[in-house]
Amino acid sequence: MLILVRHGQTHSNAAKIIDTRPPGAELTEVGRTQATNLGAELAEYDLNSINCSIALRAQQTALLLSSAYAETTGKNIPVDIQLGVHEIFAGQLDGLGDPETAATYTRAFRGWLEGDPASRLPGGENYLEVLQRSRPVLEELASRDGVNVLVSHGAAIRTVARWASGVTADYAFDTYLANGRTVILDPSGRPFGEWGVVSWG
């Protein structure tokens, strides 16, 4: 089983600013609490590994999650940084937070979910490029025994999980993933694109 975790709230999230280029903003106190609480929640699972993207917010979330998990279960799990699973790059819109930018981002996100290779933000990535860098990491984690955690990013998780599981574009678009929440996938030996969805958000 693979648990995809959206990092806790950051200062950019709180200010509604697009922040996709690592290292990015750090967690707010709310975000730190979200990460800690999730670590305790995940104590119901016997986790095998905890992984995260290179972004500062993902690393902070993973470390807090790991600490809370250890405090609750007594099992210490080191955090491994994985390349290729950072947020979908927003290009020239990175660092902006005006309503027009938000609308442009939402249109591009819809295109990523619908499989439109022309859908990208100015200077940013399309969904095929995101899958090219992230899919090998998810497949490697999915091949491991037990339950494995990956702390990543909202748009990246929803886009990759949509294509990993085959849920509809409408479902992935409409089902929001809040900070500190999860998408849980069950590969069960099936190929990428046919993974089961245990829960979403």
C-alpha cells in the first residue's frame, strides 16, 4: 500500500501564493501541527518507509510525521528524500497569487487531469513530463513490502494518482486534497494505471 501525503500548510499556502520551485516556503505552525497529527493518525499502520520530495515543506512534514509516529508506536523510521516527486512546476506564474493567475492555474490543472499534452503554464510542465519523473519513484515504492509513505504536493499527488489509478478527471478535479491529508493507493501487483484507491482526501 502507498500513502501519498500532502505536506502541511506553508506560508505560501496561507498567503495563496503559487510556490512550486524547491526549496520553497516552510511550514506554518498550523502546518507543523497538521504533520504531527497525521503522524499519530498513521500509527494504525505498520509503516515500512517514510519518503518525501526535495522541497523544504515536504521534508519538514515528513520529519514531524516520523517523530510523531515514533512517539506513538515506538518504531523509528528514517526519512528518505526522493527525487522526481516535487510539485508540478508553474513556470513564470511561480510566486504570484492574483485571481487571474489562480484561474490560469486551475485551467492548466484540469488539462493535466484530462490528458491534454498542450496544457502547461508558461515555462512550466505538462502532465507527461510530470509522470516521466514521478512514475518511476511511485512504482519503486509500490514494489516494496508493507505500507510506504510519500510526502509530496497537492497538484502532483492528484495528477499522478489520477493516472496511477484510472479515476476520472472529474473525480480528481472535484475531490480536493487539504494540507496534511492523504491519498491511499493499493497497487496489489497491478500495473500503473490500474492501482486501487483505498481513500482520497
